[in-house]
Amino acid sequence: MSTLAHVFEAAGIATVALGSIRKQIESTAPPRGLWCDFPLGRPLGKPGDPEFQHRVLEAAFALLDSPEPIVTEFGESIAADEEADEMVSCPLPPRHDPDAHPAVDEARGLRAAYDRGVEMTGGRIAAGRVVEADDIPAAIEAFIRIAEGTSWNEAGIPGLPMRASQDIRGYYETAMVAMVDHAPPAWAGTRWFLDATEAGKVLMAARKAMQEQDAPQPMWFYLTPGDR
Amino acid sequence: MADSDIKRLTEDLPPPEFETTAFTTPPPLSEATVAIVTTASLHHPDQDDFAPADTTYRVLDGERRDYVIGHWSPNFDSSGFAYDMNTVFPLDRLDELAERGVIGRVASQHMAYAGNQFDLSAMKMDSGPAGAEWLRQQGVDVVLLTPV
């Protein structure tokens, strides 16, 4: 992002860059940069809090008054790690089809919540990159096959594994947004997906199996956030 | 899930190198046209998704609100953007600032690139300057850059 800041300024356009990683915004040194100690993915800090977002923008645009390049920090922090310890309480559907794998049954059972989530969010993070919502259960079945021993490149994953996993995660997190009645804490939806759902467990098991199969590192590593 | 652990994965990536820091003095904010350029790989559903290592940009219509995220990295929270697009793309907030007269005008169109690039040469030499030229043609004075 700082590259764009330098290029745009050279073309005669003033820029203000928000950054969530302190060392990164300091080392890349955009002409005007505001480090905000916020969780990754939330550069304006707090979803659903216009007043907070306006405070961030006020601090950012104030940098335009500087007569020289400046990188500084926003005065309020959001304790991302502590916030990430918060869990969301999302009811998982009861078993419906005893013949289906629990993860497949679960995904089918979440479809109504997913559809409500799409309605609420405009589908901003929904499925549809390489796997449409109707095909999420089949995509999960492909990862089940990997977890159970099928070679990763013979399991029938639709598209690149990392992109298919994003669709599954997006399907679940969209359903999560519909099931909580407030702005979800940062990472809480991801924690819920990976730690509490059957599909998340399948994805983690498939990731481990792909690593043991000596799949190329990007193919398995990016199935989940990098701290996993 | 530790946000700080994930930040540590990327904080030491080598920075882009520029011999000097370009610096443009804008008109007063109350007279300026402001656009958002995000590196969150946003696009409209009817536009092409971003490919891996895609250095091109998408033009985002400020009159629409159907923005979807096409980023390839799993290393950020996306639920905040799902719940409230302004968490990443604060277009409603800019509209409010324009109504109050704090900023002159909100650009009618905005832009999205894909962040998390390992090879920045194309963005530095090609799509970045092309985007800047496009912004200049729209009369943009100030760009707010937002990551994920």
C-alpha cells in the first residue's frame, strides 16, 4: 500500500495511508501514514461504530496539514489479542442426515443462516469465488477425502485449495454474522469456524494431511490463517 | 488466534525502495475531492475477481454498495467488513464528512488493488502510475489508502 502512496504522491495526488502493522508502516514510510493499533482486516477499527470511525478519519486527514512527510500513530488502541479471545456463541444445527459426514450435514444445516447472512451483509465475504453456496457441502467432501488419505490433487477440490477454503470459511462466517446480534469481535468468527465447527476440523485435518503428503507449501499453508 | 502472531509474519518483509519521498501539498480539505483506494481487493460482483499476485486495479462505483472482497490472504479478519463495509471502505463516513463541509467532495469512483504483493515492480512501474493517472482524470486531490 505504501508503494501506491509513493506513486500517487509523485503524480501530484496527496495521500493518507492507514496501517495496522507498526513496523511495516514505519519501514515502508508512506508520505503520510497513520499507524492504528487495530486488528488486521479492520483499518477503521470498529465495525458499526461511526463515531469511532470518524475519529480515525479526523486523525488521518489531519496529517494533510503537515508540511513534510509524517508517520504517526492514532491515539486509541484496540486490544486485538484480547478481543480475539472472545468467542461468539453460534448454535450449530442438530444432526439431520445420519448418513452424511457430520461436516457435510452441518454445512447443509447452516444454509438458512448463511442466506440470512448474505441478506444482511450483501454477500461481502460470502461463497462464490470458486465454490457457490450450493456446492459448499461437495467442497467439504473433497477436503474430507484428503483428511482420510486421498492425495490432495486427486480429491476433487474445485479450484485452488486456498480459494476453496476461503469460500467455505466465508460461508460459515457469513452465517455467523447472521447468528450474532452485534458486531463480532475480531477473529471470533474465524476461531468459531476453525475450533468449533465440524467443517473447520475437516479443514485443519486436510491441511495437516496435505503437509504430510508433501504438497507444495502454499497449497496447504494458506488454507487457514498463518498462526495455525 | 493471535493477531499479533500474524502481524509478526509480515512485519519484516523488505520495504519498497524509493530514492526520495514524493510529497504533494493538497488544496484545503474543505475544497478537495477525496477518493478511497483500498488494497483489500474489493470488486463489484460483476467484475473480474482478483487472480493470485494480481497487480491490476478495479474501479469501484461510489453509487453502489455491492462490494465483495477478493483478497487471497487468509491472514486478516473479514467479519468486520462483512458486518460494516465502512470498517475497510469508509464511503458512508466520507459522504457524512462532505455533507458537513469537512471535505469538498467525495469522488464518484474509487479504486481497489490487491495488497500483500511480494513483487512490487509492476505496481510501482505500471498499474500504480496508471491508477494515479486515472485518479487525476477524475479530479481527485486526496486519496485515503486503506489496507486489510
